[in-house]
Amino acid sequence: MIPFLFDFLPMEPKGLYHWVALSMAPGVGSILFKRLTEAFGGPEGVFQARARELERVEGVGPKIIEGLKRFHWKERVEKELVSLDRIGARLLTWSDEEYPPGLKQTYDPPPLLYIRGDIKPQDQIAIAVVGSRYPTTYGKMFAERISLGLGQRGITVVSGLARGVDSDAHRGALAAGGRTIGVLGCGIDLVYPPENEKLFGEVARQGAVLSEFPLGTPPEKDHFPIRNRVISGLSRGVVVVEATLRSGSLITARFALEQGREVFAVPGNVDSARSAGTNRLIREGAKLVARVEDILEEISLPALAVPGETPPKPRLTEEEARVFSALGNQAAHIDQVIAQSALPSARVSAILLSLELAGHVKQLPGMRFVKTGA
């Protein structure tokens, strides 16, 4: 029998006590958690069950039973709930209406989600954008461009808040004024990588940051494949931008297939190891993505913005704005843009490519450029 619960905690944490306790039980993963709670009507019933009742559940052996019966985690659970409240985060369980229904329907959804921010009904229409932690310039620009387009159309962008493509995906969605969800491979009280502290806060304010790991859990290598099933489970499909043959992004793609989600891949240079994984996905049947519409067509969503809403203009850096303004309303030769912007030619070329990938500029024959719609 579990020791009597502490009385000074608010009502909601009291209700969560057994959920947190069972999630901390040694050897109890998400699948066994589900079997146990289904067998005994919830986490509290698991701790109240007799040993002979527990051993009837598939996967429960003597070590699991001993761990459940030697319950001495009151202080640990108490600390977890108090710390959670202190950092402004909260917990979602399977029984909460806010728990993402798409994720809940997967084979092994996390019984608990630590969350900063909010999950909203529109997040049920989401696309994951993942890829290399060390992308090429092309990969970075494409990840931001595709996420910008998704955000402008009211589609939530899901990624892992990691370096590289993940960060660019979140930034693209934020620039569009859209919603984005970051899924962590560590505790929600930690920012990893540390340079993403500002981005972490922006994602939490304009969407949500999620983790299935207890507070203080370090970003260990084996945690990231575990979190990848959550990224795909939250999404209608997964877009892989750049990936080597050993990339964790391919694990996310595999989870997507197992969960019945669509898999998309951005083609890359056939001689580049960073695109070897994405090119293989395409050979194996993944949908090739060159523009946002390729995704929308596959998941049966309109290629237009949300009715009644005008997509917000993307934020441009100071240099991008100078180049964009130098184009005027008529097609301009690149030499004219260089002269008008007063920027180095190499920098102007790179910015024009970025603007073209983002859909703001179109290149015409003879190295001439024009604003789209001009």
C-alpha cells in the first residue's frame, strides 16, 4: 500500500502523485505502464494490487513487483511536483483532454508529458521537420523555408529543438507567426543545446515545449531515439531535410512509417554524405519535397492560407531587407542589386538565394531577379 499522500500540495498534484510515482518505478516503461493501468483502472490501483494480481500482467516479473511494493519515493515525487510548479511547467496524462490524440493512438505513447506552453486543437494538423545537426547552407535555408510555408498555412511545425535543421524549422514557423512544438530528449527544466535558450522560450510562448523525461534528466545519447517517436506521433507526416545514413532523423522516419504517418524527404547532392540518408528515403518511396504544396497534396490539406487570415510577412534581417528593397518593382540585374544595396557581391548572391528559397524572389534569365508577385 502506498504511504498516505502529503496534504499541503494543491489538489491537482495530489491527483498526479500516482502517475509520477509509477513513471519513476524501475523497469516500468510506457508499454508496461499502459498494461498495468489498464489492468487495475489507473496508477493508484497498480500500487494497491497484490503481488499475485500483478504477476498476471504480461511483462511483470519478481523485480517489477518488488520495486512496486518497496515504494519509498514520497520525497522524490513531492520534489518533482513542487519543482514543476516552480518553473511554470505542468503535466499532461493520458486521461487529460489536452493530451494530443494522435500521439495517444500510437503503440507506446508517453503516459506523462511535461509541458511548457499550451497544446491547442489546431496542433492536430502538424508536420515534423527534422534533419542534420550540421546542415549545409542549402539545408538550413530549406528547413526554414518549408517551415515558414507551413506556418503561413496554419500548420503546426514539430521538431526537436536540437542544433541545425531542428532550430531552423522552429525559426521558420516562428517567423510565419505560426505554432511550433519542440520535443526534448532531456528534462524540461534543461535547455539543450544551451545556445538555444532564447529559441526555447520563443517556442514555449508561441506553441509548446514537451518532454516525457523527469526533471533534471540529462540529454544522454539514448534519450533522443526515444523522443523521436513522440515527434512523429504528434505529426501527420515527417519531412527529413538533410541526413546521413546514420542520422537520428532516419529513426524518426522509421517511427513515422510504423505509426502510419507520411514520410517526406528533400533531395540533396548525390555526392554529399549529408544527403545520403534523404536520397535513400526517396529511393525507398518517400515523397520528394521541393515546395510546401508537395506536403499539402499528400496529406489532403488545402494549399492556401487559413481562410479569413492573411499570412504575416516574414521577418527579414537588415541585410535581407536592403537587398529586397534594392529590387524595386521591376526585374533588376544582380550588379544593380549589389550597387543599390552597397553589400559585397558574395553576400548579395547568398541573400538572393535565401530569398528565392523562401519564395520572396524569383530569378529570371540573365542573372536578373524580381520580387514574387511584382
